[in-house]
Amino acid sequence: MEILFLLVPLSVVLVFGIIVMFAWALKSGQLDDIDREGERILRNDPDRVDADQSGR
């Protein structure tokens, strides 16, 4: 029973931390356009190579 005095506050802190991290991800734009990356890997566009990365 005494372990509940430790586990309940730890779980509350963990949930609060997860909510803060999710809010940060929303605010910083991490979840703005999740469809674009899924479509990008399906396209067969050649990779663009800069002049200084010509493969020499």
C-alpha cells in the first residue's frame, strides 16, 4: 500500500511531461503536414545534386 504514495505522483508527473512534450510538438510545427512525407517517399524524382557534391 505504501508503494502507491510513490507510484501515483510519479504517474501524474509522467502524464504531465507527455502533455508538455505533445504541446511543444504542436507549437513547433512537428505535426503540420504529415501527409507530405508519406507522399515524398513514393515519388520517383531524382535527387538534386549540388555543384560541390558532383561525386568526384
